[in-house]
Amino acid sequence: MPIARPESRLYRLIAKIVRPTMFSMCRYEWSGSENLPTDGGFIAAANHVTELDALTFVHYLFDQGVEPRVLAKSSLFTAPVVGTVLRGTNMIPVDRGSAAAARSLQRAGEELGGGACVAIFPEGTLTRDPDCWPMEPKTGLARIALTTRLPVVPIAQWGAADVLPRYGKLPRPFPRKRVQVKGGPAVDLSDLYDRPQDAATLREAMNRVMDAITALLAELRDEQAPEHRFDLRKHPDYEVKKMSYPPVERP
């Protein structure tokens, strides 16, 4: 499948720079591209281990002919360089923990209605699970999916932390690291469309999405996923302790 051809000149320019850089650091193993819709908008949802996997996530989609619009923290859009890039490539700002968050979801819905792919990390931040499994997610994705009724494609990725360790500042680009990315079949949420979007419905939708992502990740890691997802709400002091965990090393 050919790579995406965005209308944005800045997007195309950045892709010309970033793609070779990523290929120089990552020995990609991509699979599951047949599960990406080709005839309309959809939501791509992935696990989040390190800051670099935002790029591996987008790279996978871009090289399958998809132009992803990523939900990113609104504060990044005012940064001198990063903000220019995010605005120029039509990414979507997210105002976390405020009434403005509804506008972010509305913008994402509009992008999907126009046939775009909105790329989302459902956890909202790097996983705090000590073994890097997906943790309990936010519910923003569920609201978008149940309102637009468009497909949610789960995507698992593993290996980017070998290039840039979790919470790391300096990448380790050489030698090239094995990075796996796999897309799965769209998650069936159709029975939830006509239900009230209350906490129970949103949680059910998110459980299905996260279960699908976790199952794909278990295949990539060739390991058994934990029975229960890590829940940051039950560990309010974990933010202080998170730095005590070393980056994950893979053979």
C-alpha cells in the first residue's frame, strides 16, 4: 500500500525528514494493515509506553496510506517549534480536565466525519503499569466512537522503548531496534450505539477496546497479559514513584 499524501505541505515535508530517521533507528515488523478501513474515517487506538511510540504509531498508519490526526495536549500547540508543527499538520489539541475537553472531542468527531483517521492513545498518558502493559483508559475515545459510530481499530506496538526508554531523554538509535506494530479487526461497539452515554456504557466500550489492544500486545510480546489492568486512580501516589522503575530491556 502506498504512503499517505497529505494536502499539508508541512506534513509532507516533515514526513520526508522523519520517515528516514525512523527507519534508521527501527527495524519495523508491521502487520494487520488489512484491518485499516479504506473507505471512510476511523479511530486508531494504540497502547502508550514511551514518548517515541507516538512516532512509531503515526509512521505505521502513514505508510499504510493513512493520514493520521493525533490528539495531543493543548499546551504543546503553543510551544515555539512543536506547536507550529502540530498546527501545520492538522493535529487536534486536547484540553485535559477542563470544560474545553468537549471541544476537543467535537473537533475529533468533525475530522472523522470528513473521512480522516484520528489516532488516539486511550490511556491519555504513558502507561504506569510496571511491566508496560496497557492500564485503565480515559473515556474520551468511547464518547467519540459512540457518537460518530465509526470503526475503532485497535493497534498494539512493542519495542519503541528500546530506542527511547520509558521516561528517557536520550534515544539509543544504534544498532537498529526491532519495533513491532500490529493492527487488529475493528472493535464491535454496535450494541452500545443506542444506549445512554453514561459511565457504565462508556466503561464497557473502553474495556472492549483495551482488551483488543492488550490481546494484540500479548501476541507481539509472546507473554500472558495480567488479569487486571493497572488503575492509576487506585494508586494516587504512583506518580511520585514511577521513576523508580527502570526502562524495559528486550532481548
